[in-house]
Amino acid sequence: MNINWYPGHMKKTKDLLQENLKLVNIVIEVIDARIPISSKNPDFDNLFRDKKRLIVLNKYDLADPNLNKAWEAYYKSKGWAVVLYNSTNNKELRKLDNAIAEASKEIVERYKKRGLLNRTIKAMIVGIPNVGKSTLINSLAKRKSAKTGNMPGVTKGKQWIRLTGNIDLLDTPGILWPKFDDDKLALNLAFTGAIKDEVIILEEISLKFVEKMIELNKVDAILEKYDIEQGEKPLDILDNIAYKKGFLLNKTEIDYLRVANLLFNDFRNGKLGNITLEKPEDYHSGV
């Protein structure tokens, strides 16, 4: 299955990042804790190789708690600062503020040694579409500074936002990369909504999702949620959801699109439980 989605504005975004990189001291990279490799743009590691980096494992409340700890340790082992965060919970704001301050400490000390006591720290926040970056920014700014939405590609231009602690934050649009070499990675992005539903065949992707859940031994979450039997084939699960919910066309034909929308809405909103689709041990070659 070939999944690619790289609109023209994403090429412009990459150019924008390169143009503004010299202005910033630290890069805050937001990734989805449910897919900590798939949601991490591989172009960033080369682009930001000379910058201090803070990895924000966002949406950790939707992910497997044990794997959250494993992924936190994995990225710390790469030499980066890491914080687990839920951008929809303002009670966690102090944790993120502290993480940014800690990641910036070395830069602040460097300024102090040069006699620059109140120098503003400039940070750039980056990430792929739909990882919760704009919601995170709004929490930090304590106002609606960044446009938000549950669809990828909402934030289109750059904007600087003044934060507490003498930090200026440069918001940037979400950006994917031109070609997905790994089908599993592309599917993970489709499952979580990082690739727009409108540009994929959602019915086919929903079957791949069921297969993924079987592979992870998480299929019981689907069976229990919809009170259905598993059946002999992965497709039977989609069929059984349809019959249970009455998602039928002309009383006989199954409305697979409606089934897919229900399944993905429930997964993306955490109604199937805390699920992480990737494990650190599956990635031995690094990031």
C-alpha cells in the first residue's frame, strides 16, 4: 500500500525552518507518544543537529504507560531532553514550563558568563501535522495565539509568541517528509490522523488497523468496546461492528466507511484504551 502526502506548503515549511534556524537557541520537537518513531520527522535530525533539543512526547495519556517510560528512556539515551505531556490538560503546564527551562539552562548560563543577564531565549517548536502542537502552544501562551484544530495542516504560517520566563517561541506549520519508505510507518500516521483521512482509502486503512491490533495482542479492546466476536478473519471484526451498530446500506450491504470512521474516532480519542503502536526494541538502528 503506497501512502504519501506532501502538499506544496510542506516544502515551503521546510525552507522556512532552514531560514529561521539561525535565530533560535533551542528546538522543541513534538511527537505523538502512541507512535514515537512514525511521528518523528527524520529530516529534523540532520536539520537541527547543532541545536539543543527538547522532545515532547505528547498525548502520553492515550498511550501505554509502560511504553511511555520506555520511549522516554530511549530518547534520553540519544542525548536529548524529554518530557511526557498532555497538551489538553492545563494542569500539566508547569511540567512543560520546567522542562523548557531545564533544557535552556545551559544556554542561560552561557549568556550570564558573557554578562547578558536578561537575554531572551528563542525557541522553535516543530512537529508533523496533528500531534497537538498548536494546542500545546495555546497552553503555553495562556491565550489563543495559535490556530488549533483536530485536522492536520491547520497552522499555515510562522508566528512568534512571547512566553513566561523570558522565552520567545516561534510556531511553525506541521511538516511531513516527501516519501515514506516504510509502509508500517505510513499506516501508523494514517491511523492517528497525521495524514488526512480525505487522501486515503479509509475503509482499507481500517482493515489494516484491525490487523495491527491483532499483531499487538490488543484486539480485545475492539471486541470489548463493541461487544462483538472476533471471527476467523480480520474483516469479520469490521463486519461484526457493522451488524452490531446497524451500519448497513440497503439493509444488506455493509457501510465500511461508517465503520472505519467510528473505529478511528474511538481510537484517536482513547476510547479503545491506552495503546502504543510501536516499541523501542523494534528500532535498533537509532533515529
